[in-house]
Amino acid sequence: MHTPFIQQQTLLVLNSGSENPTPSGAVRAVNDTYSAAVVPNTASGVPEQLMVRETFSSVPVVWQSQIVREYRELGSALQELTELGQNEDWKVDAPVLGSALNVAANLMANRYPAPQVFTHGPQSVVFNWSSGSNELYLTISADKVSALITTPQCIAHRVDFLAHEFQESGMFLSSLRSADSNLQVRLLTGTVSDPLEPVF
Amino acid sequence: MRGRIADQDNLFRLSVFPASFQGARHFALSKFWNFHRLPSGSYVASVMWQRYAPTEVYLHRCGCRTAANRNEKVQSLARRNPTRHIYCGAYQFTANAIRRLKVDLPQVNFSDVYHSIEDGEIAHSEVRVDLDPGDINPEGTMTEILASLWRQSAGPLEHVCEGDEENRPHPKSKLLPAPRGPYIDSRSRLRRQLHVLRYQLLNCLWLNSDSQHPPAGPKHHSSASFMSTIKYRICKRLWQCYSPPPSQS
């Protein structure tokens, strides 16, 4: 659970060809989410996949360093879950840790923002992204991964995978992106003070 | 027999630091709910029923007592540098949110909430969830249960207990806003006062009853025993009022 996700994951992108904010101080803020490349941006007429790609190409160094730092912290958090000395009820089994690290590596390779992490107990680790009231959960056990998307109105979708499907082909991410055509994540643009949310 | 809670009744789940937080850093749903698995396979968790915690004041008193009891237990274990338990607040949802689990999730065989007094807390109620034994991914289902309850919750109702003011930053700052927004008590002032009156009457009768401090009493009291005690006390008082005075002869 991590609502301030938007603020932490936000990248500030300077206008093309400029290294400084515009005189008005307006900058374009971009929030890459787990399915940011799904929906054409009808407002601008530019496919969002292209927008995201262009955006990232303009600030690769910032993005890379940020994502590496976040995933380093995630790795430390996962490691801690196996070293909990006082409360064995919450200590994660080694195979679950291995599976979670593999999923994390794939997410990082695909430039997904680092998730928050929690556990149900020894047999699973849950990765969680929040955006306003919308949530994405990946429940990772030793041999399975379950993806769950919720909105305030309903449980929007749940998809269960075998862990090796994710590790072998990256099928997981593409399946997640197309899990439900009703789930649309739009890239929002605005000033820094605007709320930046993917809209499901 | 255990007490039935109406679908629309408000329930509150208390959040206590560090139990509700992952690594004492961020609020975590699984830690917040802390469903305990019974040998029977059922998952249970504690909540407070608004009927017997009729206002925020009474609810937060329950929370502060819960944290204080945990601190007492930790101190009795004489651990070095024990972590102090700090009550942070509560989240609201309805009994219906729990009962909907078995309707909305095919992997849930049973879900309900009952009034079940525990450790003298008369507002204490118990959530029980049974999963389908044939569920091939119970861990994923548990996430779905937590997510479902979370999206139907409101709050948090933050609170700082007496004696916790010096903890800065107070861990209540780590509580997340619930998807349904802040909790708004929609009862009229009159109804709220009536609920408080009812609570005080019942609580008074309960506290004065013999069953509150049995020699080796059970930790749990069913709602049926609670109400029978109340009825007994009422009858006893009425009998004392209406019975003729002993003869002076």
C-alpha cells in the first residue's frame, strides 16, 4: 500500500530541446505506470506509447538512476523479509524470495516503477502499486503469480500465472497490460501541482 | 450462539504500530488485518462494533486500551528495548462488506462477522472467512480478500493516545487514506446520543455483573451470554425495586 506512489514515481520532463523550465514554470509531468502504453491519447492525437518512449529518451539518466535506486531498496526490503528473527509468522520462505526477486528483475528490466512490498506470511510476497484509489497487486508465491487490479467500484480483474511463464517469456507483463480492455491507463500531462494519476 | 450484526452496521478495524506496518515503515494491508489462521482452516480477525463503541471517543478508548495491553505484555516479557505499541487510528467498513466476500469471490466459501466479547471489550467482534479447500492459489485469494475489504473502507480516524504525544513523528502519519474517503458519521445527533445512552446502560450492567470477573472466566464471551447477563442484571434490579421490604417483626 503506497498512495504517495504518484509523487515518488513522477518524472519531470523539460520541454523538448530545453534544459530549463519554460518561463511560466510549466513543465510536463509524466507518470509511467504498469500499463502506460495501452491507450492512444485522443486529446493530443499522439499515441501514448510513442509519448512515453519519447519522454524516456529525453531523460534516460534520471530515469535509470531513479529506478535502480528504487529497486535496490526493494531488494533490501525483500531480503529483510527472510531475516525476520522475532516473528516467524511473517518470515518468507527462500523459494518465495527467489521467485519475488525474479519478478522484480523482470519488472526492472521493463522499467516498471518499483512497488511497495508486503507479505501474507511465509508462502507469498505481494507487490503493490497505488494510484489514487486504484491498486495493482502481484501476489508471488514459489510457483505462482497472481495479478489483481482493483478500483473503488470493484475488483476489476484477477489473472493467475505460473511463475515460470513470467520468467521465461515476459508473457506476464503483456498479459497484464491486456488483462482487461476496460482498464485504460492514460498518460496525463499537466503542471507540477496537478494530480498525476493513471486513469483506469 | 453468537450475536448477529446487521448488514448496514459500522465496524472498525484498529491500527496499532508497529503491527499494522511492514518493517515498521509503511502501512501494509496484510499486517493491518492480520488474519489469523485457526487449526480448522478458518481465517479470523478482530473488529470493533459501533453498537458498543458508539462514538469516536469510545472507539479510540478501545484502541488506546489495546495498545496499552500489548505494551504491558511486552514489558512482562522483560525484553531489551521493547518496541512500544502505539494506537494510530481506525478504518470503518460495514458488516455487509464482509458478507459480500462470499458472494463476490468464488474462492470464499464462508464470510461473516459476529459479536464476540474478548478481554472485556464489549465492542469486540470477530470476522471469519473460510476459503474453498480446492482453491489452487489461496495466497492470491487472500490478497483479493484484503483488497476487497480495503476498497470498501473509509478513514482513517486518526488518534493520539494520552502518553503518545511525545512520539514524533507519530506513526499515524503513515496511515493511508482509505479508498472511500474519510469516515463521516451519518447518524443524527439524537440517534448518536441514544446509542451512547444504550451503550452506557449496557456497559454499566455488564461491568457490575458477576460474569465480568469470574474466578477462572473464559477469555471470550458470546453475545448470547452477554445479553443473558444484561437481562439477569435488569431482572435483579427490578426485583430489588419491586420486592416487598423484609418484615420488621
